[in-house]
Amino acid sequence: MKRLAFFDLDDTLVDRQSGFRECVHSFAADLDLGDEVEQWLLETMRERACLRDFEQFDRLFGVRVPIDELWARYCEGMAAAVSCAPEVLAGLGALRDSGWRVAVVTNGPGDIQRAKLSRTGIGERVDVLCISEEVGLRKPDPGIFARAAELCGVELSRDGWMVGDNPVNDIGGARAVGLRTIWISHTPSGETAADHVVPDARGALDILLSLPTAGGR
């Protein structure tokens, strides 16, 4: 049976925070919004963004642009503002080639997450995209990991791994269903329940690629 490798997207495979700041700055400049409005956007959508944020944005600031167009502009801007390092893209491909089933398991709206996955090339290098809005489950709900495994055609087991930066959504959620975990820690921190701690996705891929395939153990 093939082994499973799940990857979070934002701030794991791509640098969402840096891209987000760049995107919002350009978005505000294009619409000739002031600093106060730009700061509102940064604060409101810092953790995540969705269409409802732009409905609230329209109520508060009354920009003369349809809400759907505002959201489409933002999705396009975010997709353009993030990138995936070439060595990470290569590592994802190598993991698949070595016999793993690889999935992105991410919280967020389908349109913006798929735009990022397409623009960065990640979508072409994984087997499955499991996006919370599309499956009706959000990390750390155990159901989203089970659904991702189902989409991959592989049962959840101790041979499966989750890689992510969020200690609750990614590490805690995955451990609750028996997956092993690699925590992407961007800053030094205290103890963690993860099996491994690395600074970036390249480090996580190095660990996974060093493991024997399921049939080789």
C-alpha cells in the first residue's frame, strides 16, 4: 500500500504572510484606498480571507466595484503574490515518483486556494487537493484527514504523515487520527508533540524522502 503525505498550503508550501501584505498593498493602491482602509484589510484578513470579508468591506467603505469583482481581484492578486521554491516543487515530484500519495490539505475557500495551487505549480505535483470549503470540513476536524485519505485511495494509518505550520490545526489534528507529523516552525519555540521540527518545507521533504517506502520496510 502506498504511503500518505499530507501538506498544509499557507505558510508551509508557500509564504502566505509575505504574499498577503504585498497583495493587500497593491489591492489598496489599485483602488486608490487610503492607509486606514488598507490597515483594515490587513487586520481583518490576516489569518484568512473569504468573500464575506468583502461584503463587510463594501458595507463599511462603499467602494464602487461589485463585490464579486473585488473578491476575484483579491484571489488573482494573492495567487500572483505567492510562490513555491523550485526545490520544494522538485521534492513534491520526487515524493510521488518514489511511491507516495501526496495531498494538499488546506483550510480556506476553494477559488483562492486553487488559484494559488495552480499559479505556483503545486497543483500539478500532488495527487489530491483537499480544501475545507469544498469538502465541508476544516482542520483540525479529524474528518478532513479521513476525506483526504479517501480521495487518495489510501487508508489512514501510522505510515501517513502531515506537514504543516499550525500546531493545532495541522499537528494536533493529524495526531488525533494517528498520523505522524512534521512541524514547520518559523521561529524558535518550546516543546512540541510533532515527530520532527524543521524550519521549512524543504526540510520536511528531506525527511520523508529518506524514509523507506511501505513495501521496502
